[in-house]
Amino acid sequence: MRLFDTLCMIGSRFQLPGTVYSFEQITQGNINSTYKVSYRMPDKSIKSYMFQRLNTVVFKNPREIMKNIDNVTTYIRKNFPSETVLHFHHTSDGDNFFFDGDGSFWRVMNYIDSITFNVCEDLSVIAATGEAFGHFQMQLSGFDGSVLYETIPDFHNTRKRLDTFFSHVTEDPYSRVNDATEEIEYISSVRLKAGELSDRFAKGAFPVRVTHNDTKCNNVLFDRVTKRPIAVIDLDTVMPGMSMVDFGDAVRCIANTADEDEPDLSRVFFDTAKFRAFCKGYIGQVKDALTADEIDNMVLATFTITVELGMRFLDDYIMGDTYFKTDYPEHNLVRARCQLHLAKDIQKKSDELNFIVHDELEKARQGR
Ligand code: GN1
Ligand code: MG
């Protein structure tokens, strides 16, 4: 079936009124396929929706994901009624998803008019991103995480991922290990340090929080005009976890001076001014909620999650590029090099970064 016909059919399953007027693919996102579909409504106005085909190789239990999202969005809607939250449509069977004839898993959300940032230079927008993720952490602080399914088990268990990675390096099924000897050596040299937090978490050293687990900066929607955050999106991986991982993943993304897949490593740095701006926004929200231990490990978590993602990209390259969508043959290798380069810079700057975290905490506590 042509994509246009498929989208029309999906829309009719979700009981959308009117007829499809136009559609475009949204290229952000490495896993799912997303389309903005605009309808001409019976009253001739235009209304847009986001159609998403979930990647069921990555998300093996999509019904559980939708159950999690339903729980989380219902909770936020009830407790923060004035705030914008994702709204999913239902089929005539009452499901917030639909399996089409090919076995593809679809969901449909209202389109929220907004902008997102991949790389951002504006420090006030960066601080607002910190605020948005800090606020999200606080919004879910009273939510009972035990009702959530673990949609991808051990998603940020860095230790486990490292062990799997090194067994794949030994297998080397596509003879690609030789392309990445330096990168593998680096991961090997930081293996202990990068596994530390997940080991301690497993032993109960940190509070179990309800976390987002994919806090890329483009998962915050901003108002086009005011540049204030509207909503945190992409709730597929909301699961119990460590607060610092969300913090770390967000700054990994937003304090990088370049794109996540920048091939020219001379352009890739961890920008301490951007880091400070994010801290200001984030810590302002969570200053009374996080423990001293969580605060003290925010920088280690930033390093950890950056190594983890670099390793995940490299793992996918070594295993034949089956997980992340790629635009060209060595895309995952390029992504891995970029993240590992960033991790080295974070490692180099970690004393300064720790100072910034505590300085911003102090300022937030004094109301400065
Ligand atoms: C994937 O596709 P997207 O952008 O939502 C990945 C994240 C990575 C991210 C890196 C389920 O997220 O863990 O950090 O790519 N999501 C999953 O860009 O693996
Ligand atoms: Mg995601």
C-alpha cells in the first residue's frame, strides 16, 4: 500500500474526522517512524496529528508502552491540569494503538504547534530545557513507579551493556572490529568507571525515581514565540531509574557544541557555559528533592551516559546496524566516535563541572 493510503487507513481506524490534506515525515528520532498528517476537517479548517509507527524490534511489548504512557499522561493531566500533555487518540475498540495488516504498530497523537532544538546556542533556552526536565522529574515524584512495565529491561544498566558489548567485540560477526580499535580501547580503559553507577544502583545506593530515560534536548517542545517549554515528549522509556541519568543524558545532548553524529571531531566539545545554563534550570527545580549523593554523582552520570551511548552506537555498527536507523553505511561508527570524543572532554573537565553543579545548587538554595 502507498504511504498516503496507509496513513488514510490508519487515520480512519483512529476515527479522525475529515480527509487527509497533506503529510510529511519527521526525520528526528533514531527508532520510530513519525509523520505529521494534516486533515481538512468537515468545517474546512486544517488540523494536524502525529502518526507514529513504533519500532517493534526495539520495543518488543508495544501494548505495555502504551499502558505506561496512558498511566503517566493521565497522572500528569490530573495533577497538573493547566499543563500541556500528549493526547493519544483511540480506535473504536477503545485502544490507544492499532496493528495494521502488516503487523505494524501505530499510534496517533494531537500535533502540538512548537519548535525543538538539536543544537542550541541560546543559554536561556538551554536553562529552560533544564527547567523542563527538572519539572518533569518533580511532576512524577509522587507517581507510583511500581505500576510501570520495564519496557526495555536494563535500558541504562551500563555495566550489563558493557559486558554485552565486549562479547560482541569478541564475536565480531561482520569483521568490523578492526575499524574501531582505538574506540574499543578507550571503552575498555573506562569500563570500570562507566559501570560504577549502575553497580551501585543495583545495590540500592540511590533512590529509585520515575525517570524519562531519553532526555535528548529535542524531546522538549518550545513555544515558537516565547521560547518557553510547552511539554516533555517521547514517553516510551519512562521507567524506574536514577535521576542523574536523565540529567546526564540531557546535558550530553545540549552541551555538545555539535550534532550527535558530527563527523568532524574538531567541532565536538562539551561546553561548560551551556552546562552551567542547563544546571541552573534543572537544579532550580529539583534542589529540595534530590539527595546529596544524587547531586554528587550528576557529573559521573553525564560521563557514564555519554560512554554508554557511544558504546551502543558502536555495538550496533559491530552487529550489523539493526537497532538505530542509519543514513549511510558508517553512520553508527561516526556517531560512536562523536560520543566517545565528547566523553573524553567531559572526563577532562569533570572537576570544573562538579564545581558548577555545587555552585548552581548553592545559588538555587540562596534564591540567587
Ligand atoms: C534513541 O530515537 P530516539 O531519539 O527517541 C534511543 C535513545 C538514544 C537516542 C540517541 C529506545 O532515541 O536511547 O539516546 O536514540 N532510544 C531507544 O539519539 O533506544
Ligand atoms: Mg526516544
